[in-house]
Amino acid sequence: MYGWIWRHLPGNAWVKAFISLVLVLAVVFVLFQYVFPWAEPMLPFNDVTVDRGMAAVR
Amino acid sequence: MTATGYDEDTDRSPSPAPRRARGIIASVVSVIGELLITAGVILALFVAYSLWWTNVLADREANKQGDQVRKHWATSGPKGPGALDTKDGIGFLHVPAMSGGEMLVKKGTDSEILNEGVAGYYTEPVKSGLPQDKKGNFTLAAHRDGHGAKFHNIDKLKDGDPIVFESKDTWYIYKVYATLEETSKYNVDVLDAVPKESGKRQAGRYITLTTCTPVYTSNYRYIVWGELERTEKVDADRTRPKELR
């Protein structure tokens, strides 16, 4: 998979490495900006209030 | 993993059919392996996001809003409108034992509010009292980890430690008198105006801090109760009460 991407990037090894770095940073940005904020409320790690159970919407 | 790797390998195979089958299996296995590694990296990034990046964002947001509240206090007159402005935040909580500096207190405990790195006072399931009320329980929630982690050190609070709430014109000095180190997340009785589980039977001016426990999870809730000891008028220099000096 990553080998395939590497072979299909243009340029020499340095250019490929640079493009790879940009791609990695772009993926991390999308994860931090959109994916994680979306996923976090669905995961049971950060509820801090007491409530009446599933019926009560916080 | 590279194509040349198994090309050389399969050249020694006797016939083309098994060679192709082995090539397909090898690429399938290598793709699965890469996906697993990717999943691991994403989970590690998620941990970094939850425990570090959300703190950065929340602290930035809370500082901005806190500055706004202070500016608002400074510009509006001593008894003018805005003595209690619930939109921007009603004041600041200072807990020396938690050593996290001041935290802004806002109305509501929805995650959108708490994620701004503030402490929120309950509006439901049990409506919180406010510090200036004659009787009542001022009930607050904040994050233990991530999003500012304002109540991270709640376990450092011991009986007798001060919890100070700063409003525009008054310092409210509470003293911790009871803690509940682990309770069900459905235990809403801890928020009652007279929190019986803390041992109190009579109406008074109480404060209740709630957050999740153990750290990094939210299986249970950690509760700290305090009772108002005294109030002090805020002077022109906003001199801090002796508990905060």
C-alpha cells in the first residue's frame, strides 16, 4: 500500500520524501481538525457529569 | 514488502501458477500489516489529541473568555448591569490545592461548554444554586483529562482545603468538609441542595465539585463538597483573600 504510493509519487527520492511528509501532515491535520472531534463524544473517556442515565440527554 | 523482494523470491518457483498465488497472498498480507500499523499510529495520535491538543485549545479558549470577563468587570460600574453575566461566565474558581490557577465558571455542563476549558455549573438534572443565594448548593463539573483538565488534581483536595469562588464583587471562601472518591455516574443525589451523602442535614451554602474517576476514564464520579466559611467584599485592587496568597 505505502510501497505503491511511494512508487507512484513523482520525482527523485528527495522529492518523494518531501511529498510524503506533506501528505502525512495533511492526514494528521484532517484527523485533529475533523475526525477526532467528531469521534470523541462517542467514546466513553470524557464524561464528567452525573446524570439520570441514558434517558437524560446531556 | 517491496515488489522486488518477492519477485526475486518467486523466480525460483517451479511453475507460474503457484508463483502468482504466492504473490497475491504476500501482497494481501502486506496490505493487512500496513493497515494494522496505520491503525496503531492513528490510536497513538488520538491519545496525543485527547491528552495534549484538547488542553492547548481549551486553555487558549478559556484564557480568552476569562480575559473578556475581567475586562467586562473592569469597565462596567460597581453596581451596574452585568453584576452577574451568565453568558460570558459568572466568575472564577480558585483551588490552591489543585494548583491549576484560576478557572472560569460558566453556566451549563454540556460538553460544548466544558470543552472550552471551563468549569460549568449544573442546570440539569438538578439545578445548581449560586454562591450569592442565601441557601443552596453550587454544583460544578469540569474535565479530569483533556479539554483543559481543570479538575485533574481533584484527589489532592483534603478536608479543610479552601475553594474560593471569585465573582465580580465578592470572594466566597468555601472549606472542603467531605469527599466521595467513587460513586456511580447516575448518583444525582450528590447535587441536592442539601447533599445528604456528605453528612449534612440542614440547608446551607454548599459547593459541590464533580468530575470523572479514575483518571483517563469515566467509569465513576469523584465528588468534593465544601461549605461556605465566609465572604469578603472585593476591594478596588481585587486583593486576594489570605487563602490565595
